[in-house]
Amino acid sequence: MTTIHTPQSTLALSTLKELQREAPVVGDKALIDLVNGLQVNRDLLRFRQRQGGLSRLIDRMNGNERRRRLVLDLNLSEAQEALCGWVAELCDSLRVSQTALTYTQQSLLEAREAIRRQALDLQVHATALHALSHRLDQLAADLHTRLEALEARVQRLEAHETINRAVSAWASGRTYGGFHRIIQIVLLAREVISDSNLFWHTQSDCSGELLNLLADKIVAECPDLSETSFSLKYLLDQTWGSMNGDKLEMAAWLLDMRSAPFQRLPHLSHLFVLGATLEFAILPEEARPSQPGLCAIELYRAQIGQIPYLTDRRRFIRAVIEETAYDCRRMAEKKYE
């Protein structure tokens, strides 16, 4: 029988690995040769089992038996070496793969743990940021409230300063000289209330406080007006009778109420009768009524609304101030509509 030699008998395991890296088909060819070698061994064993005693004796005599046994042993040896090498290589490969898998698993576990810690940190930071944001909102609201309070206080102080400055100038005679005391009061009230700082407060909760302050200061500077009730008609007639022609005409022009909308006049009773009295007073003597003040009162009562015939110093001054504040607000609202 012909001897079959396989590549495993001439190639070391390391050489086979190197050849397989260079030519991947080497591994397939070696496997085929290994299978062929096993097939040859199986055929030889079957031949020996069928061989009779005489044939075995003849084979021993001519050496065929010995050669077949050598081939069989060589093929078995080479097959075992190849299998051992492949098993070793497979074990090494599995070991490397298992090491890589273990390292990868460890890395993934570490990554998962890091992600979990990061998520917890983010949650903690988000909670802290939410609490900080809430606190900042509270601080902002508190600061806004305090700033509003400070601004209101500054506005109130400025309004007080405006009142004190205007009343002091009037009381010293530096303003509104030559006008009757009642005309001076009306013009002073309009000056103070028309000031932007005080006007801001006349629309706020402290407007009553400032108007009372202004009324108290004016009342204190008018000792010539009676504290008890007196006739409003008498006061109006005194107003125009004590002024010369130029001051009278100027006062009538400054206190003119003809341009005021009719719907406002029910809230401007004292200013209306005062302006109407001055309008009657500047008429030519032949057209002027004998009692301009009484005519103004009756005109108001007949066409607009009620107004008392009697008044006193505080009531009259307070009414003039409140009506002036109302008129200033309405004019400002119309301006910014």
C-alpha cells in the first residue's frame, strides 16, 4: 500500500499558524488532509480485520504488514498532533475571548456604575438648582417689594418737599401776589397737584394723606377766613371785588371752566362757581349782575347739580383741593388715552 504523507508531518504548529495568516485556505487544506488520513487508517484496519491467517503470514514474510502498520501509526500520530494543536489553539482563542469578554463586561459594569452615579449627581444638582431657582424667585420678589416700598417712600418725601416748597413760597408772598386769597389758594392747589411727583401720589393709596397735608398747611396760612360757617355767595363776591382789572381778567382766564367737559362739572362745583363768578365780574358794568357770586351759584344749581350755600374755611379749602386733584387726574387720563 502506498504511504500517504500529510502536511502535519512536515509543518510545525507555529508554521501552520503563520501560513494560515498569510493564506487562510491552509487551515482548510490541513483539515481535509487530516480527514483523509483518518479515512486511510480506517481502511487499513478494515483490511486487517478481513485478512485471513495465510494472507497475514505472507504479508509478514514480504514486509507489507510492517509497512501498513507504520503508515497507520504515522497517520494516527500526525492526526493526534494536529488535533492537539488545534485544541490548544482553540483553547488559547477561547481564553483570549473569555478574557476580552470579562474585560468588556467589567468595563460595561464600570460604565453603567459611572452612568448611575452621574444620573444621581444630575438629579441632586437638578434638585439643588430647583431649590436655588425658587429661592432666587423669592429673593427677587422680596427685592421688588422692597424697591417698590423705597420708591413709594422717596416719592412721598418728594411730594412732601413739593408741598412745603410751594406753600412756603406762597406764604412769603413770592408767588400769586395781587390775587385775592381765594384765587391764590386755587392756583396754589393746582401748582402743587399738577407737579408730577405729587400727581403720582394722588393716584395711589397715600393721596388722601398728601391732600390732607396740603389742606392743613393752607388752612394754617389763612387766619383771615372764618372757621365757622359763612355764606359762599359772600366769599365769591369778595373774591372779585378786591382785584384790579388786569388781575381780575387774568384770574378769570386761569380759572375758566367753559372748556371742561360737562360730565366733569358735577365733580367741580366750587371751581365752577368761582370761575363763573369771575366771568360775570369781567362783564361790562351795564351787563354785570349785581351779585355775580349768587348768580354763579344759582346757575350751577339750575343746570348742573347741588352746591351748599354755606361753607367754612376748612370745608372750602378741602373742596377746592379735592376738585383740583380730580380735574388734574381726568386731564392726564385724557392726555394718555
